[in-house]
Amino acid sequence: MKKTSPNVKAFLREHWGAFIIMALLLAIRLIALHSLGFNYSLGSDDMSYVKSGIYFAETGTITMHDTYPSAQIMPGMTVLIGILARIAGQGPALWITLKLLWIFMGTLTAWFIYRSVLIFAPKWCGLLAILPLFRADFIWTDNLILAETPFMLALTALIYFTLMMGKSPGYRYFWGAAACYMAALLLKANIALYPLFALAYLLFLKYDGKLLFRQCILLACIVLCFVVPWSVRNYVQFRAFVPLTYGAGNPALLGTYQGIGYPSDEELDYETNVEHVVREKYAHCYQEDGEVQPRYARYIRRREDAVKAAYRQRAWAEKDWKSMLYSYAVLKPKMMVNGIFYWERILNIKGSWVLLLQKLNTCLCILAVLLSLVLKKHRKPVLFLAVTYAAHIYIYAMTYAFGRYNASLMSLRYILIGIGAGIIAEFLKNYVSRQPEQQA
């Protein structure tokens, strides 16, 4: 029998605490899976993702909600599920494979949270940072075939590789960051602006300028290798330039019904400002009898949502721009930050308990940022994490404030808490050590 390498043994001994916690995270997710069942589904987006993947395995066509070509979502989920469908088939084996993979990805996220914290804080802080993954909402989400679980893994790994690039410039961690960024982008278009935040962080760290320029060019080329053919495909299908997705119209529309002071439907003229505009702008999508061509039906609905959202926003601003500004700048982001995604009680854990933990987590994150600034410890990474999180919260809040969107960003908050715990511990240690000197 081949002996375990000494390096592997040392690695396992060094991080045994993290592996034990991850084993427990895996176990509790498997218990939830047994309770919910392999075929448990919301019957909503998760079922549509699976059907889309199966149809892709059969035809090679990217679809969503029907069998016509779609760019409503990024293709990552469809392609991943399609590949697994080709391997496992379309029956129970596919569901079992998907659920186990999602649970594994949810568990693996803990590793990158832990390693990110270890860059700046003691090991116990990294262990502390992954404990929130025991929350019922994450256990439940990892049992749903939604984009949140793989996206959270990709984002957390991306954060880790970015932080490591700041510590060790070069290409060693760049390739990991580039791969994770592309994985995240193929799952959710909202991550598209992330390189700007990473760029600002590395510049503040005085990262080698020439090296950073080359890496930016290289990343741009990698992204274009996807965006160019994807845009051409979308232009052929929809006769429109769609570099990522056209799916933002619906959440943008739903977001105009959040907050205070928004206009009611009764006081608006949708026929003139929405229906006529859509018919004129997208005339190529209509048949001679005035009906939408079946292959464009969902595309037109999403475009109509976008036109309607823009019209409602204009009307809202004209009616009461102050309430609109307050809603988008304060109320909706606040809904996002404190929101949770937990629709069904599992393991007899109440949603109110999870919500309480979420609010406590918000307070701890704010405290971590303030301590970092006041004590001048790890300010650059802490601000990078805080600004990146806040920016993506606002990106989502500009459309629809929904706890599900916030769920996949939570790992940034857990890394912040881990670093903050290390800052507090170091401050207390220094404070206690100074007391005997002051008394003397």
C-alpha cells in the first residue's frame, strides 16, 4: 500500500480543524437531503434549470423556460447540468448526481472562506468564519439546484485568489482568479464588474504595474473568447446586441414596486409608453397578424419588462424623485443586506432564528470594518471586501431587492468577520500586555 506523503500528512495536521468542520457541514447537508428527498424542488427556477440542461444535452441549444433559444440567463447552469445529463441520464440518477454535487460545492465554499481569513488572521479566526455555513438557509439552498451554490463557491474562490495575488504577485494565483471569474460570469452576469474592484485593490497594494497590465490584457482576451461568440449567437437569434443576457428587465420591473412613493399602475399609460414602443422597436419579432412569433415570445416579454421598468422609473422620478432616491439608495439595499433566502423550515429551524442571525452578522461586519479603520489593521483587504460586497448589493438593488441574491454574496461577510475577530484579539492582547508597563 502506498504511504501518504509527509507533506500531505503535515497539511492535514495543520488544517485538521477545518476538515472536521467541513465534514460536519457535509454531514448535516446530507441529513437534510435525506429529509427533503433527492427529487425535492421548488418547481420554479430550479426545475427550469434542470429541464434546460436536459434539453441542452439532447439538442445543444441553450434554453430557459421553453424549448426556444434563450439568453435570459448565462449558459453556465445549462451547460453544467447538460454535461451531467449526458453522463447520468435524465432520470433519478441525474437528480442524485446534481444534489450531491451541489452539497459538495456548498461544503467546499467553507475551505476558501477559511483560507482567505488565514491570510490575515490566526487559524481560529478562519474556523470561526466558516461556522455560519451551519445556518439552515445555506443547508436548504445547497439542496436546491439553483445558481446560488456554485456561484457562491466561484465567488469565494475568486476572492481568495485575488487576496493571494496581493500577497504573492505573479501568475500562480492569477490563473485561479481568472478561472473562477469566468466560472462566476457564466453563472451570473452581475459579477461582470468585479475586475474593476480587484484592479483597484491591487493598485492600492502597489502591485507591479507592468505585470498587472499584462494580466488585465490576458483576462480581457479570456473574457472575449466567450463574449464574442456568445454575442454573435445572440445577434443571430434575436437580431440584437446581447453581450451577456437580456434577463435584467423582469427584476428591474419588479424593483419598481419596492420602496415608497412609486406610481400605481392605474395612473400610468402602458399602452402608449410600453406596448406601442415595444411593437415599434421589435417589429421583426411580430407576425403579419400582429402576434409575436412563438420563438420570440419570451424574449419580447423580457424586453417589454425592461421598457415598462424604464417608464415606471421615469414616472416615479417625475412624481417624487426624493422617494425614488431614498428607495433605491437606502430601503432596497437595506432589504438586501438583512434579507435571507429560506422558504421552508428544515431540521425544525425557524426562519425568524435565521433572520436574527443575519442581523447579528450585519452588525458584526460593520464592527469589523470600523475596527479595521480605527486601529489601522488590514484596512486595504477589509475595504476591498466591504466595497465589493456593497457594490454588488447596489447592483442587485438597482433591479430587485431579493434575499436570494444576497445569499450568494454572504461569504464576503464571513471573511470580514474572521478578519475582524483577529483584529479584536490582537488589540486585546496588546492592551493587556501594556497594563503592567503602565502600572509600573
